Amino acid sequence: MNMNKTDAPQITNEQRIDILCEWIEKNLGERISWADLSRESGLGNLALRLSFLKYRFMTPMTFIKLLREEAKKNTQN
């Protein structure tokens, strides 16, 4: 779901991060870049980083790394 600011001006940054996290989970097996995250969230890099820290208490890349580690652990069991 590509959310840019003109399409959804009523959506909060917290909602953007929630939706972005769902997108990350669905695309975990793919290469995910900052450009992808920015495009999908509709936020610039700094706003994305600050919002992610505020609502997830970690950076987007740390979130991705943790999800990938968890997925790898689950496939090994």
C-alpha cells in the first residue's frame, strides 16, 4: 500500500508506521531499502526514522533485522 501525503492527508504518522510494519512483514524476503520504506510510508527519511523510533522504539532497519532473525529461527525449528 503506497501512501503518499496527497492520497491520505488524514492518516497519522503512527498509523503510517503501523501500516509500514505490515508491509515490511509481507515483504521480509525481499530487499528493503530506505527508498522503499520512504515510498511505502509517504514519509521522508528523517520523519520516517523519528516516527519509527517514537512508535516502535527502534529504527526501521533494526525492526527488519529482528523480524528476519525471528523468521530464520522459526524455519530452523
